[in-house]
Amino acid sequence: MNLPDGAGAALSLRVLAFMDRSLKSAAHEDFDALALEIHRWQRERDPVLAALTEAEPRCLAEIPAVPVGLFKDLPVGTVPPREAFVVFRTSGTTGGGRGEHRLRNSMLYDHGAFAWAQVCVPGAPADIVALLDDPTQTPDSSLAHMVNLFTKFGPHGTASWHAPGGRLDRDAANARLRTLGKPVFFATTAFALAEFLDGDTAHLPRGSVLMVTGGFKGRVHRLDGSQLYAAAQERFPHARLVTEYGMTELSSQLWGTPNQAYRPPPWLRPIAVEPGSGRPLPAETAGQLRFYDLCNVDSTLGVETLDQGVVHADGTVTLIGRLADAPARGCSLTVEEAWELRGGR
């Protein structure tokens, strides 16, 4: 396992301790103080972050958040490409390249993703059926990497993958569902689910979990989220529907349901800011979303998205959608592009 220098390793261990204690509601280290230390360590090792830092931050909101677009244009983070053990890449943007999130190891990512999923989706089945590409074939997909972790929900979890190269294999997915014949964790992007529901589908047994992630606005197509969720619940009335919000540039995820705001883990702090000025906005005010992720020790603590949302007083997030004129991006694009290649809708 590739480890950061002594100070970086010590920070990673403190983040691990923060996660474990915060999940037990025990006394833990102050988030802002730990974030400021991580930022200082990162700034000394990342010229991109150093260039964005005009003055020594005194509080969390003063820590610069790196725009997601820079991940495809500049080597953001503390890990040089030759030293990366894990590299997650974005699905791409319209007319753009792929951003990279380089990690020395996936310890913090794995620990946090699995622990928070257990909190937000208690009792989820360990057998995975995913409308995603196999992570052994696409090891740079953070989404597939995360979903594969969920086989640990049980001692004998299995996983099957049914969108090779972004092309949905409905027959194989249905065959796997019928063969298992028991509750499954059914993971899919919004566009893949929409395509799956266009044809005949096997049922999801009672006790199954349907996880939907990915944006609803592609380069050409726009899905209506409420209609998609309604169609899914009508087709799979005995499954529990959950939603997940994450991105390649983050190491942590938020979970929700169609009628509930997304819940961030205690080690991820969302802030809404005024587009353009970056001025932090008060709770319950719509703005551009930034996230401060303690698990991003290897890259950059703060990430500025191209999404709009409302951060509520309790820290939960209601996602509104993309900023006006923001390029389409995200894991759903892979399936949408496959539709176009084969003359789909």
C-alpha cells in the first residue's frame, strides 16, 4: 500500500478516528480544525491549490474549493501520476477530457463509503445486480468501485455487472435476477434505469434495494426525475428506492430518497455559495454547491461543483440541478452516449 509522508499518514489516521467516533456520536475532533490542518498539508504539496490560496484560511469557508473543471486540465492533488495506486476518472464532459482523482490508497474512501451506506441503507442485501460496467474492466470508475464494496453487506455477497462499455444488457440482468430469486441491491444510473424500464424486466423481490444515481440532464436528453422514480416504484413495488449523490472528485457520498434531502456523512461538509463571487450563503438559500471532504486527504479538501442546491440547517442537501450553461457530465452520460451510438432515443 502506497502511503503519504509521515504527516499525511498521521492526518489519514485522524480522519479514520473522526469517522468512527462521529458514527458512534462520541466526542471527536473539531471538523474545522482538522480541515485547516489537512488544507495546510495539501497546500504545501499541491501547486494548484497553492495558487488558489490567497491568504492563510482562518475558517472552513475560507479554504479554497477547487472547481471540478480543473481536475481535467491540471494535476490537482498531492499524488503525482506515477505514484498513484488508484486513479478514478470522470465520465467526461461535453467536448472535454476526463478529470482524474488520484489516491495513494483507497483506505479512507472504502472505509467511509461502506460505513455511511450501512447507516443510510440499513439491512441492504449483499447480492449486487448493477447496470454498470464491471469494475475489473473499468477500474477507474469510482461508482463501480463503491458499489462493489457493498458485497460486504453480508458474508457471501456476490456482484454481477450488466452495462459493459455503457451498453445495457437487459437480458443478462433479467436472467441474473431470476437466477438469484432473492433480495438484491440493484444499482443503476438514472439513464440506465430509464432504458431498463423501457422493456420487460424481472421483478425485484421484497427486501430488495434499488439505488439510483447520476444526473438527469445529459447532452441531448433530459429525464424527469419524479416520473422516473414513479415508474420504478410502480414496476418494483416491493423494493426500497434510495438515491445516491457522489462524484469522482470526492471520496464521500450523500444518500437520500426521492422525497428526502441528501444526507452527508459527518466527515463531509456542504456549503452553498453565490455563483461567481463564491460568497457563502446562509442555510436554506439556493446556491452553487461546495463540499469539504475530510477523506480527500490525497487530493484536495474542498471541491466546487457545477451543481445548484440548498444546504439546510441540519446539513442535509436538496439538489436543484446543474448551473445554467454548465457542461453535462456524470456517470449517466456513459449510457446516454451508448444509446446515441446505436441509434437510440
